[in-house]
Amino acid sequence: MQSVKTYKQHLLLLVMGLAFGLFVFEPAFAASKGSKEINWFEMSMALLGGLAIFLYGMELMTDSLKVLAGDRMKMILEKLTGNRIAGVITGAGVTAVVQSSSVTTVIVVGFVTAGLMNLSQAIGVIFGANIGTTITAQIVAFKITKYALLMVACGFGMMMMGRNEKIKHWGMMLLGLGMVFFGMGVMSDAMKPLRSYQPFLDLMTTMENPLVGILIAAAFTGLIQSSSATTGIVIVMATEGLVTLPAGIALAFGANIGTCVTAILAAIGKPRRAVQAAMAHLLFNVFGVIIWFFFIPSLADFVVWLSPAADPSLTGQARLAEEAPRQIANAHTVFNVANTILFLPFAGAIAKLVEKLVPVKELTFEEKAIAKFQPRYLDDGMLDTPPLALSMVRRETRRMGEVVEEMLADVPATVFTGDLDKVAEMRDKDEQVDALYGAINSYLTKVSRRDLMEGTANEAMMLTTTTTEIENIGDIIEIHMTHLAQMCSVNQITFNEENLKSLEFYHGRVQKAFSSAMVAIEHDRRAAAQMVLDMEKEIIEGMDELVRKNQRKFLHEETSAQEMAAFTLQTDIMENLKRIYEHSKRIGKLVLKQEGGTALATIS
């Protein structure tokens, strides 16, 4: 379920943290005279172990929520309009659900790359993602670590004894949440000796310099690629009175900048429009921090007023430990909400600035020729959210189908008349179909390796079969129909007006059936799928009756060799049209058999 990349990042983090704790802090602190002795090895192990549990809990929680909310995320994101406020609400909602702004921004980069979302829309969603990610800080600010193991036990029980996948994933989410709080508790307990350890307290005073705090948090967040984890750790330190409110705010600012690394990495190797989305994310977060940098004291005063006060009997470090966690969480939320309100009216201007900084170059003729053989919508960044990945597969499948539709549309002008001018073009298009077929099935294999709900797994299998049906139709046209066109040309066969009209009629009906099948597969429209099946009697029985009619005619009337050749060719053409219809009908049946499908709205 976890990506190899994420595992490597966490392993690197643990190794670096261990080395830093054992070889930097211990000698420095041990050199301080008169200090209370602390077992640095045990503390380092507890801190690193707690951090590992915390991060793994975040991963479990995010992964389970992505599976549970995948279909809903797909519906919400694909119904986006140009309304910026709707984009903000969408970004905030999706991020709050999956507990990861990184997931949302990677999806946005993928949508922009595919041309399903323009830069202005993307900016609105990114603004909202920054707001949604503050929910994690609000959750971890609750002092419920004593219930962490209960959540772990309940979650584990649901995973082991759940009768369906949904319950198991809810259990995984609860298990992850419990691990988050348990990891926080372990780290908090490990830090307790530091509350009275002056050298560490002196070190933490450097965090009072906002620039230092911002840089440290940005680097740490860039390493673990989770601003939620960084702010969670800051809140853990605050619960022990080790971080003041201004220092906590600076660290939260740095986390906002560091989280941009994920979008930047997602844009590497992608078209320049994807780079534009990542750049917009970076500029928004950096500009926001720059503006607020000089108002950290004012923001601190505001959240002190906004947040609940501790028991008046508490003083000093105890009071700081009681109040600072919620204050830091509130400051994080206020900062991102205020930035969104401030920058949203200028989203268009930001988009224009980014387009100037990262201009999109027009493709050359050679690049366009290559691009048609490459997938447009398939993005590996979507693989962590399988329902969204499959929605991209549906779009790519539709694109593949459009090429076959073009081939099918050329049949009358080529096969019915023996005009071979378009044969080479048909073969070129079939090569394009074969290339897309290979890319789609390779992508579906990657999707199938993920942890999928039963409905999602069935959808992946259905799409695999569908692409095979479409590819078969392309082969029928490229191999058999072009062969018939050559026969028509070589033998100089012509059809009388009646037979030509019959061929054109049934070709039109088959073309309609295939187009309806493509609409059904892209939008999961059962009405379109049913329409394909309902056309069977008209198409199959109609062509069979036409063949029998011509056979009776030839039995009772004298016919020339030319007429017999035309009849044979007409029969062969109709047989191939029937085969194309049968493949279209199978696609319709696949859509009707698919359970729990949701319509995909076209993004305007």
C-alpha cells in the first residue's frame, strides 16, 4: 500500500535523525556542566520510534481515507467549474477528507497535465488544499493520547473481523489515527526530561528567530513530504512547553513552504502546464509567508484572544504547555484562511504571472506526430487514488475509441468504392490504437496492484476487457475492411444504388452503436449501453434478412459475374459490420454489469 519512495524517505529520516541525535546533541549537551544527566540513547530511540509510529499512522490514515473517499473525490473534482470559490471549497473538502494536501496537489497537477483543469481553476483548488490541511493540526491538538491504544485496538479488530472491505478500511483509518496519537504520546514522554534541561532550552531559543524556524520546518517538511506531520510534531513539542507560540507559528509557516516539494516532484518530467501548477503552489505559499513574516507577533496576539485560555492557576511552562498546542493549530488555520481571502481575487493575475515565468511552448510537427501515440490522461500521480486513476483510464479509452470512430467513418469512402487513398491513413490510425491499447493496459496493471475496493477492482477488469474490444474493432477495420477495399479496387466492383444505400444504412447504425458504447464507457451511462443492446435486432436481423433477400434474387433471376462479385463483397462487408457491432454490444453489456458506477461529468 505504501510506495517504495515513501518508505525510503521515512527510512532516511530515521537514520538521519538517529545520527543527529546520537552524534550531535549528546556531545553538545554532555559538555554542559552541572546539567541533570539524561540517557540520550534511550531518548533518541523513543523520539525516533514515536516519530516512526506517528508518520506510519498518518500514512495508514491517509491511504484508507483515499480508498473510502475515492469515488466521492472523483465526483467532486470532476464537477469543478471556473468558479474560484467552488474550487477553494473543493480543495479544502477533499484535503480535509484524505488528510493530505500533497494528495490534492498531485491530483491537481495531473488534471492540469491532462488538460482537464485550467491554471486558474487549479489555483483555487490549491488555495483550498492549504485550508484543508489545517484540519490535521486541529485534530492532533486535542489531548486524547490516553485513548490512543483503544483506537488502535478497535481499528485492528475492525480490520481483522470486518465482513466487508469498507469496514476493514474504516478500521485501518481508526488504527492509523490511534497510531498518530500514540506516536505523539511516545514523543511527548521522551521530551519530558528536556523541560528542565537548560542547554536544550537555550537551543530552542534560536527558534524564536522566525527565519530559522521557517527554514528548519521547510527542510523537514520537504524531506517527509507532509506538512500535517510537521505541524503535528510541533504541537507535540508545544504540549511539553518546549515551543512558544511565535516559534510554533514560524515552524507552521515553514511547513507550508516545504509541502510544495511534493507538487514540484510530481511535475518533474510532465508538460509545462504541470510545472505551472506546481509553481503557482510555491508562489502562493512563499508570498503568503513573506507577507505574514512581519506580523507574527500580531497573529500570535490574535490567536491568544481566539483560543481558549488555560486554568488561571497554571503558570510558566505548564501554562504554555496547556495553551500553545491549540493556539498553534488555530494560527495555522487563520494563516491559510486569511491568505486565501487575500489572494483569491488575484488568482487570474497569479495565473498570468506563472504563465510568463513558465511559458508553454507550441509543439513542433514532429512532436505532435509523436504525441498522438502517447497517452494524454494517464498519470502515475493518480495511482495512489485508484478511482481517479480509473476515471483517467475511461477518458484515455474514449480517446482510443475516437480514433477507431474515425477509422469506421472512413469505411464507406474506402471500402464501398474501392478508393485506396485512405488505406495508409487507416493503418496509421490502427498503429495509434495499438499504442494507446498498450499504454492503457500497462497503466491498468499498475492500478490493479494497489489496494482496491471490490467495486474498483471490478471496474479495472471491465476497462481492461473494454480496451481489448476496441482494439479488436480497430483490427477488423485495418485488416479485413482494407482487404475488402483492395478487392473492390482490383476487381473494379461497383454497387447498384439500392445495395449501396443498404450498406450505408447499416454502416450508419453500427457506427451509432459504437459511438453509444463509447459514451457509455466514458460516462458510465447505462441508457447509452442499453441503446447498443436494443439495436441488435435492427442490425443483425436486418442484415441477415438483406443477405437472404439477395440470395433468393440470385436463385430466381439470371445474374452476371459482376453482380455476383458485388453480392459476395456486400456480404463480406456486412459480416465485418456485424462483428464490429458484436464487440460494441459486449462493451454495452460490460457497462450494464458493472455495479456501483457513478457518472463522470465533463469538466468545462
